[in-house]
Amino acid sequence: SGAGAGGGGARTMGVWCAGWPLVAAGVAMTVPAAILHANRVVATTPAARTEGIRTGLRRREAQARCPHVDLLEHDPARDARAFEAVAGAVEAVTPRVELTRPGVCSFPTRGPSRYFGGDEALAGRVAALVAGAVAGESRVGVADGPFAAVLAARRGVVVPPGATPVFLAPFPVGVLEDEALTDVTSRNAQLFSALAEATEPGGAVLVETMEKIDAPANELVEAVA
């Protein structure tokens, strides 16, 4: 239903596929494995995280924590090719699919939501389509604007129209631990805007939340540099 009041954009559905570089490489989430870019870890399986491997670690640090970890090089072309199956599944409900990066996409819900009987019904339909198209965990979410919609997808929730600032308020910037391939500069700019909007009268965001943005962002920039 158009732009949400104070939500920062039109109603949008986000689709998020967990650990996409690993899924695209055909790696099982039950084995310790990680993707490397510029000699640093940028994506991990749950099994690797159990062994203490986190994004940002150097190759040697990862191997020291888990000698039997399977380390693969980042392959953007492979990620993009594999994600075509997901984009194709979503295109069954709309041709207006926007690729954020391999593993994440979004689309405006106005037409499809009306056709399928609302955002909740649409979310159920898209979730089923994506689950049938790809192995591994995937979620969908709806919010006002594409940035918030992707965060909603991470949580698997449909945020009511106009409630997006309240939804965004608790998020720390480092919430996307396994999404180190995100364009962090763009993400921080959008988060600053969303947080500023949420701090207007009626909002409940602490100023220190905004002051914490730069350090985690710089760490992620180093991880993909």
C-alpha cells in the first residue's frame, strides 16, 4: 500500500538466502567451511561458527581455530549464476525483482500483494517458491523500503505499514555478521537515515546507537578490501 507513513519508502518484500556464497558453492551447512576474500573470511557455515570462526578472520587465524575447516575462495560469478534460480522463482509473482547482491533480492509488493490477498499471503507464497528453488535456509520479509525489507527478511517478519522506524530502532550495524559482502557504505548511509527518522518525536532510538555505526562498518570494509 504505497509509501508507509514515516517508513522511508514503498512497501517492499525482501528475500534473503543465508550463507549464499557457501550455498552457491554446494557446501553443506553442517560442515565447518568458510569463504575467503583477500585472505579474510567473509562467510561461514553454522558449523564453522561453532568452531569459533567469524567473518573478518585471516586465513591462518581461521585454520588455527579449526584445522579441518574447508576454506573456499570467493567467486562472485558462481554466486550470481546460482542465484538465477532464486530470482527466477520470485519472478513467478512479479517481473520487478531487484537484485541487491547474490543471495538477496527485493521487489515492490503493491501489485502482487493485492493479487495474493495481502502481504502475509504474498510472503507465504514467495517463501514457498524460494524454498523450492534452492537448498539452505531462506526467509522473506516485508517493510517500508528495500533496505528495511531485507532486514525484515533476515527476521522472517512482515512489518506493519508505517512501523518500519520502530522495527529498525533496535538493530546494531553489526547485525549482518555473515553478510560481509554487503555494500557497507550504502548500508550505513541508509541506516543513518532510518535511525534519524526514528529519533523524531515519538521514536525511541538512543544517540549512541548511531555513534556505533562507523567502527563495525570499517571492520567489514577491511574484510572485503
